[in-house]
Amino acid sequence: MEARQGQPPHALKTRQPDVRSGFTTEARNPAGRYAELRARCPVALQQGSAGTGANRSAWLVTRYDDIVSAAGDPQTFGQSVRFAEQRRPPLESNPPEHHLWRQTLQPFFVTRAMAAIEPFTRSLARGLIEPLVHDGAGDAAHAIARPLPPQVLLRWMGQPPSDWEAVKQASEAAYFQGSPDPQDRARFAAGEEFLWDYARKVVAARQASPGDDPVSAMLAATARHPEITVRLIEGVVRLLLAAGHDSTTSAMGMCIEFVAANAALQTRLRAEPKLIPAAIEEMLRLRTPVLQMPRTVMADTCLAGRDLAEGDAVLLVYASGNLDETMFERASEFDLHRKLNRHLSFGSGIHRCLGNVLARQELRVVLEELLAATASFGPAAQAQHEFWHPNGIARLPLDFRRA
Ligand code: HEM
């Protein structure tokens, strides 16, 4: 570490940054940096951190137990809500309002509701995989991981899956936020406009003709709860139009790449498909798709010996918690038979991912279909990582041998 080596955390009363901006995210070996922080400075002040707004320092919380305790205490570690009306609940909301959104949306995310969409996911997966197997080669990130999750999301929302390409393109433009390049900024602005416009149209359509879908359920809840407004429902839809597929795309590319590169694992999963869910959990743990998420300190507090002040920014580094040896034995190893794999890839506490059952289903169905359709598949050239989710894969050239 560049600063404060060897000092116990409780000795650190200063507000001088412990690490520079990008200390973990720009490292060639982030796992090594995470381990260093967990051992020497588990709550570390990072200088001007891109994830929390320009030039704003943030506390990196890197130990599993500290992440879980901060995520479980939303009164102290809340969401900063900058644009009160144009925000995106439930992520950008705090209790007690947060509970209303979760309560209203939860029935549409339970296992039974998700099972209803599985046949669509499976037939879509088969249709996307078949041309690759037929050709014997292709880019699995582009051909499977990019198109499948947005189509499943739109179907779940009651929208035409054929809108997926426009939605995907617009949500990818979100990653140009803050770029100094005027062209990037224009792409970002156009993407934002498209997604908000799409969200408003979805809400207006359900107002005109309600159905048995999440948006209609939220609209019905406006009569019972003044906190739930039409404007905020548009924000929920806007959130889902990105959160509902972009991390799944990253995770799907990552899982396919992992299995492609591990021939022994691939053979084992093909022979015993019931092990696929455990393999997915372990891949999600080892290669956390969403590295970290922000919180704001709502009242002065102390975490792992550090004094945090009201208004401070905090980053819960899920990717580090997932490699914490105090929680996971031989944390850096892939273990298909790991007991109690309570990883943090879907977060923790009240904001834990609402869509985790759907995401897990999509990953499982794609791996099941890919393994069943092939005798083997493996890397044909170097994979390219996404720049926005470093564990996600943007290009994944593979060779396929038909089953
Ligand atoms: C593998 C895929 C996915 C990953 C890795 C992932 C990851 C996460 C994480 C880490 C959080 C917690 C955010 C925080 O702590 O601030 C979260 C929240 C959320 N996710 Fe996901 N997610 C995935 C897929 C999905 C899908 C498919 C949907 C919806 C269809 C979804 C909807 C949401 C929503 C609505 C929240 C906010 C929940 C709240 O604030 O109460 N996610 N996700």
C-alpha cells in the first residue's frame, strides 16, 4: 500500500487519503490489492473516486463482515438521493419508502413467477446457440450474452423482446458518463433520453391498459401509498432497463468464458448438469460482476476503527468481500463443492438484488443448453473484457464441436 503501511486501523484518525484513486480498479491484480487492504487498512479512504462522482473521496470497505454490517444498516449507510423527483427506486430510495417498492415488486421476482418465463429463456438460448454450433465458431459474448438478457427482461416486463437492440445500445451508452470526449457525452445524453422516454411510454401504456405485470402493480399501489408516484414508477422502469440486463450480460460472458477455458470443469458439468448452479455461484463469487456499490454516511459513525462523517461517500467492495479468507476457505480457488457459498455478488442487506432469481435462471439455462448442444467448446482467440464491468466479457471468440 502506498500509505500507512503497518499501522493498525484504529490508529488512523486522519482524513488524509490512504490510497490513490483507482488503487483497486486500475490494478493489474485487483485481488492482490483487495487482500492488502483487508489485512492492513480494511476501511481505507480513497482519493477522488470515479464511482462516487468527480474528485470525491470515498471509504473503501473491503472485509466481508464490515460490508455485510454496513449494507445491513441503511439508517447509517444510506443512498444519497440527489434528484429527489428524477430518481430510480428501489436502488435510489431509503427506508421506509424503500420497503414499499420491494413489497410491490417482490411477487414478480419470486421463483414461481420466474419459472413461468423459463421456457421463453430456453427457446431463446437454443436459437442463439444453434448458429454458433452450426458454424463451429463465433463470438459468444456478442451472439449470446449481449442479446439474451435484454430480451428476457423485456418479455418479463410485458414489452416486445424485439425492442432489445435499442434498449441495449442506449444502456451501454450510460458508461460514457463523465467522459471528457464530447462525442461520448453526446452518446450518453442520447442513451439517457431514449431510456427515460421508453420508461415513460411503458408507464403510460399500463395506465391506459393495466395488466398483470410489475408496472401495473406499482400503478395500483399509488392509490394506497402517496410515496409511490407515477414519476417515481418511471424511475423504477428506467432502473430496470439497465440493471435488469447489463450485469447479467457481463456475468453470462464471464461464465461462458470460464467454462470454455476449463476443459475438466466443462466435461464434469456436461456429465452432471445438476452441478451447474453450484458452478455458477462459484464463478459469480470469484469473478464478481458488479465490483462495488456506493452508499452515503447518514450520521457520524465508526467502522472497523475509522471515523466516518455524515455525508462521506462509501464504496462497499463486494469483489473484495467475495475473496475474504475469513469467510471463504481457500477463497481464491474455484470449489464446486463449497459449502454455504454466501457470496456478495448480488449485494447484501435491503438493496440485495431483486432480480437474482431471474439472473441465475438465465445463466443456468444458457450453460445447460450450451453444454447439451456441444461435445466441447473452447477459446479460439483472446477474449476482450468490458471496460465498464472489468469481469464482464465484450468479445469472446470460441470454437464449438457439435454434440
Ligand atoms: C448476474 C446478474 C446481476 C448481478 C450481478 C446484479 C447485481 C446487483 C447488485 C450487486 C445489487 C445491489 C446494489 C447495491 O448494493 O447498492 C443489485 C440490485 C438490484 N438489482 Fe441486480 N444484478 C443482476 C441482475 C439483475 C436483474 C436480472 C434484475 C431485474 C430484472 C436486477 C434488478 C436489480 C434491482 C431492481 C436492484 C435494486 C434493489 C434495491 O435497491 O432494493 N438485477 N443487483
